[in-house]
Amino acid sequence: MSTTECGIELDLAHERRGAESRLAVVLKRTKSLWRIFRNRVATNRIYELDDNQLDDIGLSRHDVAEALRDTRLLDDPLLLLTRSARQRARTRFQRPPRR
């Protein structure tokens, strides 16, 4: 068997995996879009919470409004909210520096 024939066999096998791979990419992107849509709906529901409830989860109304305003349609606003809540948690219970 020559090298050329092996290359042809490998190309045929690769094409089958390519179709499966393309399908996997399409499914992954669809899943990602669905997650972003679901998280945007959840962010809108979070915005409807009162200020005490928002404070309990480490957010302010400004954080939620900023996340909704600063993200584009296909961006995940919960990523910004998570970052804001973690930042607030780091600084919330810190003791003031001793003098």
C-alpha cells in the first residue's frame, strides 16, 4: 500500500468525524445560546426582588441594572452579577484597618 492510498483512507475517516464534529459544535452553540437566554430571564427576575432580598444575595439594584445595561444580547449578564457579588463579599466583612 502506498502513502497516497493511506492518505485517502484517512481523509474518508476524517470526513465522517467532521460531520459529527460539526453537529457537536452546533449543539454546543445552541446550548450556549439557551443558557444565555435563560440567564437573562433570571437576571430580569432578580431585578424584581426588593432591596433587602438583593442585599441578602450580595447585590444591589445598581449591580443588576448595570449588568443588564452593559451586556449585549448574546452576553451572559449573570457573569457580571457573580463578579459583583464576589467583590462585595470580599469587602463586606473586612475589618477596618487598625490605627
